Amino acid sequence: MTAGIPSSRIDTSKPHPARVYDWLLGGKDNYPVDQEVAEKLPAEARANAARNRAFMHRASGWLAAQGVDQFLDIGTGIPTSPNLHQVVQAVTPHARVVYTDNDPIVLRHAEALLVSSPEGMTDYIHADVREAEAIVERAARTLDFTRPVALSLIALMHFLPDDQDPYGITRTLVDALPSGSYLVLSHGTADQHPELRQETESAYEKGAIALRMRTRAEVEPFFEGLELVDPGLVTAPEWHQEGQTAPVYERSGFYVGVARVP
């Protein structure tokens, strides 16, 4: 079952992070302005996007195996199979998933691609993560916030500079979750490849896309007050659980973590 989707105009004159990411993943739902930004990024950006996507699959599948059957994914990006709901509903068919993004092209694809299993439900909210309280209110039409919810912020918060209060926004979202919920977060960093930092920041800056890569110490506060599950706050290839195949270690442009709400 999938909720109805409103309409919105796509602006092809300005690049958007979701469409740049789509290009990095080999997708075709992007425009020349997005390609121009993506092609200026270091060659390693494509591999980093794939590693980040693989982390999302492993983390979501693990949470579903732990019995979590409600997911709120903010900063969804353009649908790329398998999507989060396909991963979790393969484990728990009755799982409910609410996707949120602010790019109209994601909105355009939502109804066609985010199709739930018959037992579960998907919904889509066209909104910006900075509208945290409104997102929670809208998501509550599909999700039961008296039971655990997994909140996913994948490759999103590095697009919020410090003056937009990314930590406060994350706290607002986490505070809406009941005990036993989880935060799943990945965040861009240059810790393992500082020589590529300037090239990366310059590419996004030329596209007028704000980017604030953060160090490990700067990513840690997103998990303040939460209980990080093993292996803790690590790079994307390092995160896996017992029973999952450990990825080959490679340097990474993302720190990732999964943490439980006490």
C-alpha cells in the first residue's frame, strides 16, 4: 500500500545533492547542471557513494532482523533498487517506511518506485529536514511513534552548515522517537583523504551547494545520549554485524553509526 503523491515543479537550472548522488551511483535521473558538479568531484566519489549505499542496506537489514518494523528515512534521494523498503520488507513484510526528500524529482518518482509489499506500507513526504517537527507530525499518519522507529539520515547532514544547526535538528528528530528506536546516520568526511577535501568542496561550491564535511570528533555529537551498537562510529566499509559479510577494507569518505535510543 502506498500513499498518494502531490505534484511539484522540477528546477533543472540548479544542481541538487540528490541528483548529484544519483549520478555518482550510475543513475540517469539527473541533469547537466548536476552532472557538471559530479564530474568535478574526485574520482573516488563514486566508490564512496557505493560504499555508503551498501552501509544503508546492511544497517537497515540488520535493524529489520532485530524486529524494527518502522522506518523514517529523511534525505531519501532518487529511488535506486533495492530501496530501503525493499531491504526491510524482504525481512519483515509488514514493515512501514516513510520517505522524505525536498527534491521534486524524487517526488516525481516516489509513487512509481516506492511501492510497498501488500502487508506493509510506504509513504512519501515532500519536505526539508529543517522542517523536523512538521516531518514527524506528517510521518505519524503512517508510523506509530509509541513503538520503536528507525530514523535514517544517510549522506544528508553534511549538506547543513553549522549555522543551520544540524545537531539541533537531529536532536529534535531523535527526541520524537520512543525508547528502543534507532538513529542510522552517515556523514561525509575528509579524514581519510585530506588531499581530496579542497577538490570536493570546490565542486559543490561552484554548484552553489553548501557542504560541511566533518571530522570524527564533529560527527560524534550527532549520537549524543544514544547507545552506539557495535562496531560503533566507524567508516562505511567497517560497519557490519555478525552474520553479515564484512566488506573489504577501503578508505572511506563517510563516517557511519547505528545507535539505540535508551
